[in-house]
Amino acid sequence: MYPNPFYLAELQARNCQVEFLVNDVHCFDHYNPGGMAVDWPINAYILNSGKQFFTIKASCFSHETQISKNASIDLKITLRDAFDFSQPKKAVTQQLHISFEDKETPFFSTGNFFEAEVPYTLQGWKNSFDFSDYINGDNAVKNNLREELEELYETFHQIIKKRDVKAYNDLNNQRFEEITTSFYLNDEEKQDRKKSILNSSRQDVEKIDFSEYSLHFYGDKNQVVGIKAQNQPPGFVYENEEGMVITELALFHLPKGDRKLTLIR
């Protein structure tokens, strides 16, 4: 029915913090007070056709001990064509409504399966190293990951400050190819995007202290790794003199046989 199937998470939330994951990989978050509504593209987290899984995680704000009874979340996965807006959008899942009126908890998590059909196949993290044996406790593998991610943080900082497009594209290659494929960009569009990829980036930015980050693992076998600062998505956080916070979204994997992390989302 849709030559270019484009999946969206229609998500509304109020009075709580929310994280949304597809196939156990961080996809969207909202940490600010108040409410929000978004139609968020999720194709980049669908590696191939078949059964997929979404997860909704809710939490209270730092000044609270439990999620407000006035909080609520609504979610529906929908499908439309990426380019032909004359074709009607259709629901892939039923509307999920979560009310906290009768719940007393600081955290809440739920999820479900849905089917997706896409005309592409992405390698993603399917055959990447499984960190499951190392996610708990202190160990050399986690320490090495933190050291490598700290080095990558500095690398990206220098790239952004210098607007080094070539260096950025070299590091971003696999992520870029997969995301643009899932968004159905043609070769010309991809090349144009590569040339302008840092045009809007701020150069007057500085790093935050690395101690503010925690290590997180994603994927059904913990093949995806990233660092997260409080109330920020996984990635590298930079600040400018005006106090503006800029986050370079960044999730990595370790392809089997490789010794260095590669940017994947």
C-alpha cells in the first residue's frame, strides 16, 4: 500500500518524564515539566521487516518522590508514506493510554510488539559484540568503554569547534548511511546532506565534566552503548557561554572483529 512506509510514534505526555525505545534502543525522550506532543519518526530503529518492540518508561521529576497523579501518557504507532501525503495514514497499534491517577510509583515501564514492513534491511547492531556479561558491577570492559567514550567526546568536541566536515562524516558514515536509507534519501540528497551537516552547529561550545555521565547499554543483547548526562538523551553534551545546552546524539556499537567503537545511532 505504501511504496515508502514511514512509521511514527504519536506520543503525548504530561507531568512526568518519558523515554521511548524501539527494539530496546533509545529513540525519544522528554524530561521537562509540563506537557508535550510529538509525531516521532522511528524507521531508523526498525532494522528489517517483521516483529518490533516498543518500550515506554516514565519517571517522576527530581523534586518529586513519585509520579504525579495528574500525569498521563498516550501512544500510538502509525504508518504513512514518506512522500505521498494523499494516501491516508493508518494505525499500526491501538491507542495506549497510561494514567497515573491510581498508581503510586517513582518509575513505570511497559511495552508491546508491533509489526512493520519496510523495503530495506539495515545491519545495525545485529552482529555486534554482546556486552551482557559486563553491564553489572565494576570491570575492565566497562572501564575501557568509558575511557574510549571520553576520547570520542573530545574528538567530537574538536570536530565541532573546527567544523571539520570530513572528519565528522568519516566517524558518522555507518550511522548516516543507515538513517538516510531508512528515510529514503537518494544518492544526490545524501551527498548534499553530507556537505551541509555541520552548517548549523555552534562552534563556541565547551564540554561538561565527564563525571556527570553514566554508562548505558541498549539493544536486545546490550550491543549498543552510550553515555548519558542527567535529563539529556544519550550522547555528548556541550554548553556555550549563554548556558545553551547542545547534545550531539551518539550511540555506539562494537562490530565483531573490531577493536574500536563505531557510531551507529
